[in-house]
Amino acid sequence: CISLLFCLLMLKITIQKSVLDVTVPEVPVVALFGNDTTLNCSFSTGETFNRSDISVFWQLTDTKRVVHSFYDGRDQLTDQGSNYINRTSLFLKELDSGNASLLLRGVQIADEGSFMCFVRIKEYKNAVLLLQVAASYTKPQVHAEPDSNLKPGDEVVLSCLSYGGYPQATLLWHDNNGRNLTGNATTSQVANKDGLFHVHSVLKVIVEADNSYSCLVKNEVLGEETHSSVTTTAGLNKGFPPVALWVTVGLAVCLFGLLIALAYIGKKKINESCKEGEAGKVMEETNGYFGIRTYNTLLMTFNADKYRVLHVNSKYKQEYITTETLS
């Protein structure tokens, strides 16, 4: 009886040791777009085995498409999916130690999904892992339109552009007071031919004073954040006309002043000419009409408000004296 119990115990231990166990990561494997990544899969068994006894199969969980196959001691890639040709390999030297991991080269967006690792050593066991593809977003490009000659009450359109990322980004707008303005923005995300996203957001704001607005782009999978900001400035010369108007006004004032100066000088010259003409002419009655004879004038004497002038006509040998009042 004791011998029978001992035999049953040994048989149980032998069965337990021969159980095949396949292990993969419980959390998603994050792979960067365009890079190589390893899908880890390991197995263990309680008995010794040869490489020729091992079969390893990798396939997509949903479509059952073959990603990579190994059996009879070598790779068997006849049924491999076309999207994985020349992109996969096993770590053959480590198979004997229980490493059935798959190297996937040049990760693409289409690779994202669920993969199944099958291992057979006399019996089959499998495990499923999830591959998550990710790509970093560029630093946002933030612009304001218009961006100059602003005054309080003007409307400004802010735009934020970031691209080349995956998966879709989380985009947030804030002002320099910490207010979240995202709800007022219009945001779109469009994938290019590679499946990478371009994110574009537009936010309209009213200029109240000098203010700064920040656009934050987050990649939740990679735990990355990148941001840029723009400042709307109402201007230091609020309420003053533009520079061009200042120049125009200045030129007009200068021209007006020049005209006034010319008019004053012209009037002065005319007045002086008139006085000289009046001082050099005398009217005399000749044969029933008035004639005009020209005289040379000489200043004789003067006092505080009057002066005496000697008028001489050499031709007619005439002269006379007049008293003029200073004006």
C-alpha cells in the first residue's frame, strides 16, 4: 500500500513537471513607429527536449494571419502574411532556454493589435499580448492673426498645428491666468498615408489686454507633452494714430507754416514797395491833366514819430520837402 502511494505521488510530480507553461507581458507592449520591437514570449516545461521537438507559431489573434512559424528545427515562412515578409525573426539560439520571443522590424501603424504566441512541445499552449504603436508629436506651431496693430476689443484667431504623432492627441488651450479655453476651440485630427495624425486647432479670442495663450499637445500612450504659446499685445501707443498718419500730419503742419511765412514775407515786400513808390512820386497839374514825375528822395531829419524828406528832380531842377509819419 505504501509502495502504491509512493508511485502515485511520483507520477503526480512527473505530470506536474511535464506541464508546458507559456508567458507573455500582461501590459501592452508599446512600440515606436518606424523602430524595431520585441514581442516577448517565454515557455517552460519540466522535461528535457530537443530543438526539433519545438514548434513556435506567431499569428494575429483576430484574423489568424500567420506572422511567423518555426517547426522541424527551422523557420517555415511559406504561409507568412505578406505584410510581415522580411520583417520577423525568432531568437533561435535562445529557443532551447525557453525564449520564443519575436523580433518585429520597422513597426507600422497596421501592426497594432493583438498577437498570439503558440508553443508546442508534445502539447500546445498559447498566450496573447497586445502591441500598441506610438509616435511623438512635433512641437506645436502657434500663430495669431492679425498679430500687430491690435487694440482692446479686437478679435484674434489663434491656430495650433502639430503633426507626425500617434495615436490621436489630446490638445488643450490655456491663457496666462490658467483658464482652460479648450471648449471654445475647434480641433481636427487627420491621418496621413502612414496613419500618423496631423492635429489642427483654432481658437478665437477677444483682445482685452496683453495676454499669452498656450497650446498643449499630449500623447497619452507615451506620456509626452509638448507646448508652445503666443502673446497678443494691444500695443503701447493705445489710442494714438498709426505712424503713417503721424508723418502725414507733420508734413501738413510744416507746409502750412511755410505758406504762412511766405505770405508774411510777400506782404512785407509789397508794403515796402508801395511806400517807396509813394515817396518817389508827386502829382502836378499840367495842361489840364495830371502828370507823374519821378523824384529822388533824401532823408533829411526825423524825431521820435516823424521824419522830413527832401525830394529832388534833377531833370526839371525841382525840389521840395515833405513831412512823413513813422508807421
